[in-house]
Amino acid sequence: MILDGLLQFSSAQNLAQVAGTYPATNDIDLGIVGIPLSASGGGARDIGIGDDPAMKLLVLVTTTFTSGGAPTLTVNLQGAPDNGSGGEGAFTTMLIGATATLAQLVVGARLLDDDMPRPVPGQPIPRFLRLNFVIAAATTTAGNCSAFLVLDRHDLPEQSNAVLGGYPPGVVVAN
């Protein structure tokens, strides 16, 4: 897996926050220099939606979350067309991730681990992409996440000591 700073939504973003919606620190601009822009999405790069392998969204917990209550965290992907003058138009939610409980918000947990989705019906081709972190039910007192758009995830299983093992214990591979 190659992490590219130009395809990074956030790096160890602090999410120790009251319940609410918090955008990732970076929006990704898929615009191409020299192509006429338009409010209907012109100038947006094709990032291979539907390709195999497809671009993937990866959101990792980098600091375990803590709280005095029972918060949940959901990560949403949104896309927006160009507004006609090079800025962000209205954002549309394209993907809503699974809701994670406090017990699931531990270092290494993947909160969003999905292929880049197609635009939703009626949505213009997005030029801008952003993530929203939605904290619900309680305030978090600690917790960080990093988020990227990647070509290929690192999916080799890890053993309990975080060493790449290849296969979990008990799996027999005939050689």
C-alpha cells in the first residue's frame, strides 16, 4: 500500500470532541489543470470507479478512543462538483460507513475500508471529495484517525503481536 500526501484526508486527526460532525482536515481536489471547469463536474479526474483494482477508502484509528460515556463514530464520504469558478459546490453524501462503538475504536481498527463508490443517482461527477467524522451519543476524550484514498490496501493478516504472519494460527497450507 502506498500512501500519497495528495490523496490524504487526514493524518492523526484529533477527534476528542463533543458529539457532532467534524470534517477531515483535507479535501481532495480531483481537478485537472487546463480542462474547462463547469458546475456539472467538468475537469474532474477519473479515479477508476469500477476498475479492478478500484481506488479504496482507508480510515484507520491511530490513537485509541476514550470517553466517559458510550459514543459511536461513523465516517461518511461526500463529493461535490466544481461551483463554476473553481471552488467546491454543494456536497452530496456518497457513502455512509458502519457505526463503530467505543470498544471498536482501538488502534489499528479500520473504520472505513471500502472501494470508492460511484456517484449517487442524480449527483454530478464530483471534483472534490471529503470525509466527515460523525460522533454521536457522548463526548470522546481521546482518539485520532488517519484517512487516505489508496490504490491497494495492506491486507496481509497480522498476528496478535502485530507481526505480519500471512496466515492466522491453525491454518495449514499444503506445500
